[in-house]
Amino acid sequence: MSLSRKTSIFSLIVVALATLSSVFLSCAGTPPSRSEVPIAKAPIEAAPPAAPKPVEKVPERPPTKDEILAGAAKLLFSGDIAGALVLLDKIAPTVASDPGVALLKASILNSAGKTDQARAIAQEAVKLDPKNAEALYVLATVEGNAGKEKEQKDILEKAIAADPRHAPALAALGNLALRTKATKFAENYFDRSLAGDPKNREALIGKARARRRMDDPKNAEAALIDAMKAYPDWATPRVERARLYREAGFPANALTDLDEAKRLDPNDYWIAIERGIILLDLLKKTEALLEFDRAAAIEPNHFLSYAYSSGLRDDLGEWEAAERDYAKLAALKSDYFYAFEALGVLRIRDGRWAQAGEAFVEAFKRAPNRAHYALLVSLSWMRSGKMKDVRPFLSKVLPAVKRDTIEYYILRLYHDQSGDTDIAVRIDAEQNRDKRARMLYYLAQYYAARGNDTLAQRFHLQVRELDRRGIIEWRLNEWALEAYKIKG
């Protein structure tokens, strides 16, 4: 569950507890004084024991409104939104129509993603009382959850027109201003919110974020410390302070805050991600990998954990697990061509050329301006026996490539399967060392595909001499040399 969603749940809990307080206060009576309580007198003689009466089974009574609201608040504390909704449905219709209870239900429905139902309840409350700031705030929150920021802003402004000190509405306007990078306006809203409620969580965090954006880490930290004092069991201020420390170059301090955040909220995806990133900063790759795996276990269908874990496993030589994570990343983030590139590279490593070709085709579809992907597609097909597919594929690629570039000449070589006599000279004249190393690799593989291992080894060794470790062809070249049993 995200930090922002947990904040909204906390707001629901506050509403629930406020509702409970009003219920208990209205129902509480005055206990009788001691003088009003009758005192039984002891009998002069003990009476004979009465015959036991049959025990009558008392029918179970339905839960009272107080019990339902208390139970709903408890479920919200545990994050069980669905359970809270089920419990609220048990309230009698006359009680459920009470504005406070109705708005509580609308807020919970909104957090559960049931936007239409939440909107209907909130709109009805606003219709009954157009100047009810709380009803307007709930309706604005619903519109914000639906992605309608303009409508959200308009309704929030109506809420503070009705109640200029409505702290939640002011804080929400501050967050909207932050999103549009109107940082000073945002801070003003947060200050006004805190003037009305010095412990408003959204305003405390918003103030810190605004100060951080204004390169004022000291006051950003001060706001976060205030939030920690007000809510010692809340993880978000520690996550925010960890970001401050990381930006200031204190990763160890950042990790300390994230350790505490993890203790407070062990099932938060983003805390796991942030902690993994800090561990990477501290060069603790194995511990970082455990944290990204923990994030994946919390939210298996979010792509970011796999973006980190796949690369880490690749670096650590865990090829099979790395390929699995790259495949998951590609499935979840289909426009991320690097995932398909990485899949192709790993498949070349153990000679799965046909599968490598499939991955590079997907990479090239998403990044058609990267000519080396077209070369990797062609190379994979050449090495997997699909030579007949190379020429028609490259016939479509070549017109989009500048004719005076070294990439064009290598693509033409792969297309024609001839004309290699002057390619080495052209490559040697290339000034960009990364590009030169790349093209030497593809020339070497051209000869390898044609069975000329002597020339293949010669050009693979030239790639190694250039020592361009930042390109993917470097790894492919090293694996090719390993296959020839040529050590570094």
C-alpha cells in the first residue's frame, strides 16, 4: 500500500473516531449516586434453596451503532477497507443517513476505488448543505481520486470559502500546488492548514516537501521532526527525511531512518524500494537485492522492483533468475525496451539465438532509431539458421539509416552478405570509440556466422583492446572469446 493511500486511510480513521466520540458523548448518562443505590438487608434465616430454573437461550442481538463504528475504526487501523465497508452496511438505514456516517462511508468507498458510489453519497450531502465544508472536502477527494484535478481544485476552494480554516482542504490545495510546481503557493496553503490544525499530517509532510524543493533542508527537516513528534508510529516522515539525508550525501543516516520506517510499516512497497536504493548507494548489493525481492513480494505486479532486481542479478551472475526478472519487467512495462535488450543479451550468452532474436525484435519495435538492435536481430537470425529473413527485414531498415554512417555500411554488409573488404578500414577510421568497438563486434560475428573463425577471433580481440565496457557488445564480445577459449 502506498504512503499516500495510508495517509488517506488515517484521515478516515480520524473521521471514524470523531464520529465515535460524538456518539459516545450523546449516549453517556450520569451514574447513580451511592445514596440512590438500594442496599439489600441480610435475611434473619437462611431461605431453603430454590429449585433451579431452566436456562433460557438469549437470542443474539444485532450490533449497536456504537459497536459498528468502533469495529469499523479498528478495521481501518489495520488497513482492512473492505471489512470496514461490510460492517458499515450493518448500520440501520436511519443511522446510515446521518451526514457524518454517510461521509465516512463515502470516504471509505473512495479509498476502496468505488468512485461512483462515493461520489453519489458526497453529492447528496453537498446538496443537503452546500456550505458543509466536510462534505465538499470528501467530494473533492473523490474527484481527485478519479483524476479530475480541475474539479477537485474548484470544490476545495468552495470548501475553504465555507470554512477558511478547514485544515484538510487547505492541505489538499497545497498538494495540488506542489504538483504544478507552484511551491510558494503550496507552502502558503500548508502554513494556513497548520494554523488551523498544527498536527495536520498532510500539511506537515507538504511543508517539508516544499522546503526541500526550495533547497532549505534545515526547515524541511524541522517540519518532519514535528511530524515524528506528533505521530511517532507514522513511517512517512522517516522516509521523507531519508530522502533529505541521501540528497545531502549521508546514506548511512538515510538507512537508519528507513530501518525505522520498515519497522513501523513492514508491508509498504515504497519503503522497501527506497531502502534497496540506499543499500545500493552503500554498495551492499546482496542486501539491496533482498529488499527489492521483498518489495516484489508485497506488490508482485509493480514493475519497479524488477527493474532493480533484474540488473542486480545480472551483475551478480545469477543469469537464470535475472532472465526471469527481466521477463517479468518486460511483461509489466512493455514500453521499456531495455528489458527486451537484456533478455536478448542473456539468451545469446548460452547460444539461444532464435529466442534472442525474438527479444531484439521487440526492442527494435520500441526503439527503431537504435540501429544496433536491427544488427542484433539480423545476427540472431543468421546464427539460428533464419538467413532468409535477414534481407527483407533489413530492406525496410536501411532507408531510415544515414548513408554516410558506419552503421549503414555494416547493415548493408548483413543485407548483401558481401562487400566486407573495406569494412575494417571504415571501422578503423571511426572516431567514436564506442561505435568503433560495436561495429568490430558485428564484423567479427559476420565472419563467425560464415565459419571463418580466424577472422572472427581477430576482430573480437580488437574489441577487447578498445576496452569499452559501457556498451552491451562488450559483454557479448567477452562471451564470444570465452567460447573460443581465449582468456582475458
